[in-house]
Amino acid sequence: MSQQSDQKTIAVQERPVGAVSANPLAGDPELLSDFILESKEHLTSIELQLLTLDQDPGNADAIHAIFRGFHTIKGMAGFLDLDAVREVSHEVETVLDLARNGTLPITASVIDRILESKDYLNRCLTELESMLETGKAPTAFDNAALIEAIRSLSEGGAKTKTPVPPEPATEGLAELARELSPSEPEPELAAGPCTEIQPENQPENPAATESPEVAKATEAKSGGARSIKVDTGKLDYLVDMVGEMVIAQSLVKHDPDLATGLKPRLARNLSQLARITDDVQRTAMSMRMIPIGQLFQKTGRLVRDLSRKYGKQVDLVLEGEDTELDRNIVEELADPLMHMVRNAIDHGIEMPEDRVRAGKPAAARLTLKAGHQAGHIVIQVSDDGRGLDREKILRKAIEKKLIPPGAGLSDNEIFNLIFQPGFSTAEKVTDVSGRGVGMDVVRKQVQKLRGRVDVSSTRGQGTSFLMKLPLTLAIIDGLVVGVGKHRYIVPIFAVREMLKPAEDAISTVQGVHEMAMVRGALLPVIRLHQRFNVTPRFEKPSESLLIVSESGGRQFCLMVDELIGKQEVVIKSLGETMRNIPGVAGGAILGDGRVGLILDLEGLFGANHSE
């Protein structure tokens, strides 16, 4: 049961530099707003990590976290031509690179300079916000003295060379102001696409000062789609409360006192309540779900900008854009996806002339794909570039003392070394990549979502990164099955078929492993009651139900007592205590108020296969 997804190809071509701007990203108000929001979050985290570092100067995790924050801000600022922000972030990043390599000790003066840099960037972001709201040019902030102070740290106070005079601190901001000046048509720039609040200087009765035509147009416009920004914490609370309401409604419906002598009028009212509750639950669940296409589209703009910057030709192919994910997951995936795309274009994809010499099309192919597979949300980033250099990675890992010389590692283990903090095979450091921080960000963010990232590569043919995320917070369709007195939920997109086996369809291998003959193929059998140590209703396979499922490209049979029904459920985390149970992806509240465990079929099959 493979999910078919439409493909959308975006051809990225060179565009001549126009008279307005060489970088279309620099004048995009939506992208600027996202940059401000994300950068402020990074700066908040940086300040907290700096305070931790002040108490424990040897805290390597804090240094890496601060480094990643400045690295991300620098990269985004470079795409938006914000030179003042990029310069300061780059210089601080250089200092932190020396610190994490053990060359520069963390002292109070180092922390003071980094805090000053953080405050400077915060002021720049505030000016950007003011510019987006009012259209006025930002206040000039001179960063020459700050850059000189930061450089003195990395140079140990010694002037080994005459520093290049920095560009004017507000050149990028001033250019941005010209791009977004009121003289150019930027409708509704101050309010933004997600704001419904009217400015204070507007009259209390707009209709009294508008012509009938304008009032009519405003009224027609107000009938369109509207949106507001809501704290995701409030949405989490709403979903939880709706779940509690469903449980309460179900308890009332199944109350023994109402089971006898239920009057028709009360029965109709309870039925109406059930319908309304179901609608509210479905709406509350969908409020947090957004298509990943929004994230893919932002990546498309990034690909276009970088391909022009490096003189490369890239065709971006998008698949599964309609795949819906929880908003929190999409937001957390922004950084990992950005780093993987940047590394693919900078390191993986060759120059057009090199591709032609190798017998490849001049235009490279970069694919972003999303979908559901075997109980997981899967996002794939692949290119048809030069692939990973196994020997170069191995040599660099030995040089950095990540592995001992002569270690017998498989290709997969060697490729996974690129996720180590500070690991990079780049020959030089650029504004985009080369410091070995990108893949570290990818792994940390995916692990934060309780997922994993795998890499596969073929020399000369390309590289593919596969992020597998658990179903936590996602809405899925599941089959509710019963084993004894317990209920479990099997993700429906991992189910191939269900059957009642004949008595002679089950055999054993070496008297241990059970196999079932299904359509001419022998498939392993996993007894769910044995895996979770519960008492089943049926011991004989012929009296039970076999669910043919798939995991990692291999099929197996899951033996349960009965199929109770199909239900759409919201995944809930089971907490830290039960997070590492093999075969369990989470829990869900069923329609009758009971809790069912959501099965991780890959974990079940992996645990059974290892025995």
C-alpha cells in the first residue's frame, strides 16, 4: 500500500541582476518576519546558554549550542543581505570555533563580548521590526568597534595584520529600507498577513470617512480567509480539553443509570451532543495540522538563491507537499531541512561543466519528499551529485580522533560520522557552510523530535538523507485490535491485509520461529500477547487474526485476538518513563474513554528479528 504523491518540479534558472536588487529574498516581508521571529528565539536560547557557560566554562554542550545559534542567524542574514547582522555573527562564530576546539579559553571577557554581540543583534532585529511596521529607515548602529573587540579575542590581542575596514553597519538594513520604502506598492505591510488588529490612528467608524465604493470593497474583502497567530501552547491545551470532553461525553452515554428506561427525547439530545462533540474534536485536531508544502516552498526560495550564488543549475522536485504534520514538528524541521539543502548545493552538487564531463545533465536534481511509511512520518532529501567520499570522511575522522586508526567500520557507520559536532570535510569556510555545524543541527533536532536520520550515498551518483519521525502529535487512522482485555492501535498505512489463517498455514523454523504461508510466501509471525506479556483469548492461530504489515521493506504477520474497528486518533506521548519501550509509539484515548497503545511496527519487528 504505497502512497502516491504528485510531483512538482521547480526549474531554477539564472536570472540577470535587475536594477532593483540582485537578491529577491531581501525584499520579501514574509521572509523577513520569519527571520526576525526565528532569530529572536535563537538569541533567547543563546543568552540562557551563556549564563550556563558563565557558571561552567568547560560546558561543551553550551558552547556548541551557542555556536549553532549564531551560525543559523549568520546564514539567514546572508541570504537577506543583512551585512551588519552577518558580520557580527560571523566574527562571534569564529571566536566560538576557537573555544570549542580548545584554542581559546572561555573567560568572563569572552562571555561579555558575546553578550554584547547578542544585544547588538537584538537591537538590529528590533529596528527591522519597526521598519516593517512603519516603512521608515532603521536607526544606524555602528558595529566597527564591536567587530574590532571580537577580533581581538580571536587574535589574542595581537595585531597580526591590518584588519579590513568593515562595511557600514547599516548597509544591509538601509538597502532593505529602500526595497520596502512606502514609495513602492507594499499593501498591508504594516498589518501583516496574520493580523486583524486595526491601527490606533484609524477612525472609530471607518465607514463614515470612506466612499460607498471603498466601503463595499472593504466589506467584500472582509469575507475572505482570515487568520490569527495563536500560541501553540493554547492549542495543545485546547486539544487536551477536547479529549477530556469526548471522554466525559462517552461516559455519560454509557452510564448504567441511563441504559435502562432511556426516553426518546433524551436519546435524541445525547445523539446530538455526540455529533457536536465529534465535530469539535475533529476541528481541534486539524487546527494544529499544516501541510509540509509551506516549509518546502520556503526551501525552494533558498535553493534558487544559493544556486545563483554558486553558479549552479538545480531542479527542485517536491513530492508529498500535501502531507500534513503537526505545526510544532514542521517548525522544528525548518533548521534541519535548511542545513541539508545548503550542504547538498554547496558540497554535493557539482558545477555544470563538471556534471557534463561526468556524463550527467548540467542541471542537478534535488528532491524533497514527504509521506507516511510504516508508522512514521518520513522526509527525504536527496541529490544526484558527487556523493560522499568514504575515504575522505574516514581520513578526517581519524585526524579529529573520532575513531582509532584501523577501525573496521561499515559504509553506513562511516557516513554517520558527518553528524559529529564540528565535523566537516570542506576545504574552506564560507558564509554558507564549512564549519561542520550543519549536520550536527540536523541530528540534534531530529533526536529532539524522538526520530532518527539515516544517510545513504553512492560515489558519483548522489546522497540521500532520510528523516523518520514518530507519530507523536500527529493525527492518523488506526485499526483498533484486541488482545485479551487490552486494546492496541495499528497504524492503518502499515497494514497490507488481514486474514484468518488455516490450521496448516502456520509452521515453525527450527522449532522456535513461527512462519505463516500468505499468498505463496512465508512470513514471520509475531504473537502480540507474547511481546507484551498479556493473556490472550485464543492461543491457536486458526482462531486468531493475522494482520500482514510491513517494516523496513519486509513483511510480517501480527497475531491478535480480534479487530474492534477503525478510528482516527491523536498520538499522545507516554512520558519519559515509557518513551523507550520497543514496539510502542505512543498512546491514544479511544471513543469509550479507554487508553490504547499505538504500536511501532518497526520496533516490534526489529525486537523479534534480533532474537
